[in-house]
Amino acid sequence: MVEDREKVAQPPRKKALPQSVLVVDDDAAFRMRLVKALAARGLSARGAGDAQEALHLVRQSAPQAAIVDMRMPGMTGLDLVPQLLALNPRMQIVVLTGYGSIATAVEAVRRGAINYLSKPLDADQILAAFEASGDAPAANATAENTPSLARVEYEHIQRILSDCDGNISLAARKLGLHRRSLQRKLSKLPPLE
């Protein structure tokens, strides 16, 4: 009877950290910093600049986990998740994005990711996502950090501007705004969460 009480009183265990991690991100500077940070924490980490390179590395070395950027040229991170799992069904995958939304978080989890995180973040926050226990960590984390409407608008404008290679006139046309209106929005500081 005493043993049963002791078992109930113990906190739930965290999942063990994966020992080998693949970082897939087209931003070379971010990818290299993250690979170095993971290696400094004792993990075997490798980087891939796109989906094709990631698939090649998974076939070659079968990492236990992957950190995948959602927006990359060619195949997106959401499309890459099921392909990685097809090669290694036990792989744990965390999807990262600079343009977070609840819909994409749900879609990432539906496709097999264990978590979905919005940038900016550091290696410890990413590793915590692998350690998190529970049935739906991504849905819970996203619900707690739902961005404001102003933040979503800002991120959307930044994404369109990025897609237009910084061309404000082209971005304004795509957004259906006057160029000066877009310039005024861009001159403001980013809204806080």
C-alpha cells in the first residue's frame, strides 16, 4: 500500500533527449549556430540546407530527431515531416517557424511533428520541446502563446515583403495596400505578443 502511494506521488518523467539530431533550415547562419549549440550540449548534430539534403542525411545516418524550418525554398517543412517519418517512423520532429499560426501548428502535429515552435528561440527551448511530456504539446504551447491580431498582421506583412525580396512596391500590390500605407506600417515597431 505504501509503495502504491509512492508511485502516485512521483512527478511524470520527461522524455529522454534524442542523442542525434538533424537541423533542417535554409538560413545557414541560424542552422550552424543551432548545430554548434546542440553539439555543445553533448548531442550529435548535423545540418541540412534543404529538404533533399535532409532526406539524404536521414537515409545515411538515421538521426533520432529533426528540427525542421517550416518555410524553405522548394519543399516546405510541413511537406518534409511525413517524408522523414516514412524513412524513420520513430523520429521525433519539431517544426520551427517565424510566422506562427494555430492552423499551421495543428497541421504540423497532424503530419507527425511532436511540437511546433515560433522563432526566435534558443537551443534550450527547442530541447525542452523534445523533453515535454503529454499527448499534445504543440497544441497546448500554441494555445498559450496565441499572438495578437496586430502581431499576426505584422508577421504576414514581413512574410510577403520577404517573398518580394524587400521590394516595397511589389509587396504593397500583393497586400492590396498603397505603397505609403505599407511604408507607415513598416516604420512602426513590431507589436509585442
